[in-house]
Amino acid sequence: MKKKVIIVESPAKAKTIQRFLGDSYIVLSSMGHVRDLPENEFGVNIDKGFKPIFRLIKGKKKIMDRIKEMVKKSDGVLLASDMDREGEAIAWHIAEILKLDKNQRNRIIFSEITEKVIKEAVKNPRTIDMRKVHAQIARRILDRIVGYKLSPLLWKIMKSGLSAGRVQSVALRFICEREEEIRKFIPKEFWRIFGIHDGKKVNLIEVDGKKFDPVKSLIDEEKANEIVEELKKKRFFVKNVEKKISQKKPPDPFITSTLQQEAANKLGFSVAKTMRIAQELYEGIDTPDGHLAFITYMRTDSTRVSEEAVKSAEKFIVENYGEEFVRGRRKKERKSKGRIQDAHEAIRPTYPEKKPEDLKKILGKDHLKLYELIWKRFMASQMAPSKYENMIFRIASDDDKYVFEIKHSRRTFEGFEVLLPTQDAEKGTLLKLKEGDEFFFEKFTAEKDQTQPPSRYTEASLVKKLEKEGIGRPSTYATIIKTLFDRNYVVRSGKYIIPTFMGFLVNEFLVSNFPDIVETKFTAKMEEGLDEVESGKKDWREILENFYEKFRLVFEKVEKRINSKEMILEIPTDLECDECGGKMNLRFGPFGTYLKCEKCGKTMSTKNEEKFRLEDGVLRVKDAMVDEVVENAVCPKCGSPLVVKDGKYGKFLACSSYPKCDYTAPYVEKARGKCPKCGSDVLKRRSKKGKVYYICERNLREKECDFISWYEPSEYKCPVCSETLYYRYKNGEEVLYCQRCRKSYRVEEIAISQEESEE
């Protein structure tokens, strides 16, 4: 008997679905995308209506050949890739390769991988949604035009390996502009004035009948102290008492962007890590009960929840908390800008009755953390609002010149906050004060403060900014952020994202020459255009034609100027030539950056580029170019301090009095982490064959520690076994590796999570 073939993207998803459908079906995996535009050529025929040239991705021929063979022997095929644009495009590409009838009902979608939902989907196939496919193709071609055309310009004017992307460039602009805001920010001093009652600060809110805003009033220290002295002479009375009853509504269940933000803020997860773990929870994990999926589809902008899931949550809430904790009339589900089809749901647990504590032995540590975040948020979204009794007491001086305000809240019903507390609410009795009562302050005080610059972006706040401005889509945020790090346009400082000088330069070039590409409204409008393609309101070629005509004119002008050497990127620096006093400018050569004097032409190499900063068109390199002075190290010949210099064969120690003194010595580089055995410094050495290894300094001196390793120890511990993690390279990326657990972690994930735990 012939069986039907179902094709999905991943082996885990295939395994989960196969378990539900049994032997009547064969579930195969395409291992992700199967076709794409070619890597080494443009791949779009613009003259033929932007016709894309798709080719099999390297390594996919063998997979697709096997699928073809299985389909030939089957009783039919169903395409079950994910339900978003990317998934629809994957289904279309597979259908094209298999030469399936485009009018055939062979496409099934589902927002959760449970037995009931999968069996229902199999019974109700539809045709491939070509509007979604065309929206995805248009996005891919837009990205190819920008990336393939602009990146070579960056190579010519700066250096190879750089890239410009339609959406990543806007994200880079946000980060660079925020850094400029911080740099230009001038803090202003101001004074706050408090009365102290029962050991707590009470804010002064009114002076002479006018609102007192400490920041806007900008009173100086003398005036602040004058007010404090005057307050000491006054008597105070309760001017009025205001009582309010309020409710705090439960949050919506997660959509992609809010999950990414909350996981970053609460768990310290990078956006990429959140999406990777969510994907695994959606596709399925091996359990004692078989391969099970734990959450619904994680790429969604809808807060809609199925009726069945609502009933399941309500049943759980009644059994565990009581009927009064169940949410009343349904909230109106939010759909982001009308983009979402009815099939999409919010991110929620597939089995709401499975509490996080029940899965401790089934899910890994990070998977459990994310599941708990999703489970609690969903359950809270189905619970009743919390209730508060709020009292506002206005305390006025006997002449009404000064007014203080006390706000006191007491939670009278926990509602959803029994599961998801949002604030510290006092449960004790409220202050028993009535109008006309005399009020006594223990003392008055003036405290100096100053205005603060805006915060740098974290992954969470950058996602929030991208979503607010309509740039990209939640499913693309992880890729956008990863690309910025991979290109070394940004680096991480704790949980904050900081642009490198190369990031500043690329942004400056794009803003100056291609303002539309990095303009927020223009990019958001392009996203809306793609949404209109998906909804059938616009033709995908129309979107591309409108974009390309404007882009081509600007591109050709810039390309002509670069090719004719009319445009040479030369950035003025704050460094002066030590021979003629002329200004040194940064230039780009075939081997990287160098400095050249605009007067005498003297050149010199750059170093410590990661410390360069672009400010008001001038590159600040002076401080970065200073040789690093070695602490407590002096030249044995003349007694001058020793400095670290960069030479042909790497770093070495030299006398700071060179050329008067020519003393040099080998530079001993230390590892980033301490010795895992004794806590001493670990030194980086080379074997006779030139291979790098790491050895404890006590191994070299006293032979009291035998630590030696081919891998560099880090300052971080394994989150599972607490052993030292080592730096290693995996697929060209530096990762942290646990030698006991044999697990790899991304450096920034461990850095953020351990910084968060220290806080």
C-alpha cells in the first residue's frame, strides 16, 4: 500500500509529526531552504521583469534526490513547511523542483504541532499562497539589489569583507546616532527637595501654586538650601485626600518581538538564542512520552488564542487559583497593522496543563527557562486583572506656599499578579489621615542630581526600536543583529551594543551617499509595500520597479565618482605629524588602514582601531595610538618605562626612550582567564613548531601547578557544571566550550547571563 509523503524543514519537526500520523505517512525533512539566488552572481534579470535565477543550495541535491524518489513511490505529497512567508516560499521551491501542479491542494499549515491539529491540517490542504511567495521573493530581490550593489562600493573605498544591507544599515544607523547623542549630551545639575516622614522621602511637588519640576526649575544649591531652611519654619497640614480604585490589566500573550525583548531582559538571552530555543520547543524534543512539541509557532505578530487553548487555561486557573481568577470578557486580540492571517496565534504552550516544574527532568536548563517565561505569560493573559486601592495625600504648609505629595497603594486582589507579579505592592494598611490633620516631617533635605544621557541600545531595546519604526520583521531581527556583530560594525560592552569606528565609517558613507537606504520612513514604507503584496493589494514587480529606478540613479552617480577616483575616503584625525606638524588623515590601502600626513606625505600604520571614535567628522585616534605602558616595568638599560609595540612578528616590549635607547624584549601575553587549578595568571606561549598553547605561570616558575592547555581558559564558568569554559573556534566563530559537558556556548550569551546573575 502506497503512503503519502509529508515534507517539512527540520528532522525534529518531522519526528514529532511522524509520531502522530503513524505508518500511513512518511514525513521527510528538506533541512531548511532548498533553493536561493546564486552566491557568486547577481542572480536577478532586471530587464526581464526582475526575474530571479534560483539554484539548488550547496549540499541539497542529495536531499532533494531522495525526496524525489520517495515522492515517485508515494500516494501523493503534502508540503508542511512553516506558515510564514519563508515557509510558504520553501513549499513553493519544493513544489517547483518536484514539478507539482500549482493548482493542486498540497499545502498544509498549522500553528502548533499536536496530534489533533496535525490530523486536522492533513484533512484540509490548500493550494500554495502565491501572494506570500511573491512577497518573500520581492524581499529577497530587494536585499540582493542593495547588498550586491552597495557592498562592492564599500570594498573599493574602504576594504574587502564589508557589507551593506537594506535593513541592517538602518539598525546600524540607530546605534550610531544613539552613540552620538550620548557623546554630545551635556549633563545638567538639579536639586530635588524632600521631606522625611517615617524614614521615607516625600516629594515636594508645588511651590507658590506652580508645579515644582526639579529638572526644569534647575535651582542651584544656594536656592535649594534656602528652601530647606524656610521649610523648617513651617507647619504642615493634610490639604486633601484622594481615594481611587484601579485595576491592572493582564499582559497579552507573547508575540515574537515581545518574547525576544522579555527573554533578553529577564533571562539575558540574545535574540538569536531565544529564537533557536523557541524553534526547538516548537518543533519537538525527545521525552519519555515520545517526541513532543511544547509551544506554538514562534514567528507571529498576533495575540489571538484558540478557543480550545483558552478553555484549557481557564480549567487550570479554576483548579489552582479559583474561579474569581479567571479573566472575564475577552480582550480584543491585537494584530500588528492588519498583517496577520487568522491561522496565526500568539506564542503559547501547546499543553497549558504542563507546568514548568513538571518538565524539569525533561527540558534542558535554558529550554525550561524560556518555556516558563512563555507559560506564565500565557496563563497570566487569561487571568483576571489585579485590583488596587490608591490613596493620594497632599500635604501643604500653613501658608499654602509649599505642597508635598504622598502616594500609597495597596493591592486588594492579586488577579494575574499571583502568577506574574509586576510591582511591589504594599499589602498593609493605608495611612490613616484626613483633611485638616496636622502632619509632621522629621526633617527636610535637598539632594543634588543630574540629567542622564539616553541609554545605549541592548538587543532588547534595539528590537523594540526596530518594531516601533516598522523596520524589518520579528523573524528577521536575530539575523540583523548577528550580521552587525559578524561584520564588526558593533561590539558588546556588557549587555550594551556599541558601534566600532568601522561601523561609524560605513554608516557615515551610507547616510551621505544613499540617504534613502538608511532612512527610517523609506525602509518602513518598503516593509508596508511587501505586506501589501502579501495581501494582494500590490504587484511584487511594481514594488521592485519603484525602488530600483530611484536607487539606480543614485548608485550610478556614486559608482562613477569612486571609479574615477573623484571620491577617495580620507578621514581627518586628531593626530599631528611628528615631522612637519601637519594633520594625519586616515586612508584605506590594500592591506588595511594607515595614516598619511596631508603636508609631507609621511605614512604610519594604525593600531588599536577598536578604540577609534568618529566625532563631528574627525576620527579620534590620538589616545588609541599611544603605546601601552607596562605597569611596574622599567628598562634595565636606562630606567625608562617599558611600552608594548607592534612589530612584524607581533607584539614586543621596547624602551619608551627609543631611539635614544634601543632595548627590546619578548612580550609575554596573558590569557583572558585565570588558571582553572590555582587561580594564577596563564601565559600564552608557542611550541617549537609554532603552535600556541597556554601554561600557568607557576608551572614555569615554581613548578607548583601543572596546568597546561592547547585552549585559552576564559573568565566564565559553565552554566551546567560550573567548570571553566575555554575559548575555541566553531564554524569560524569564537565560542566558549566546556571540556566536561562537551557543550559550546556563544560568548555574548554567557557574558550577559553571568553579568545578570552578578547583579
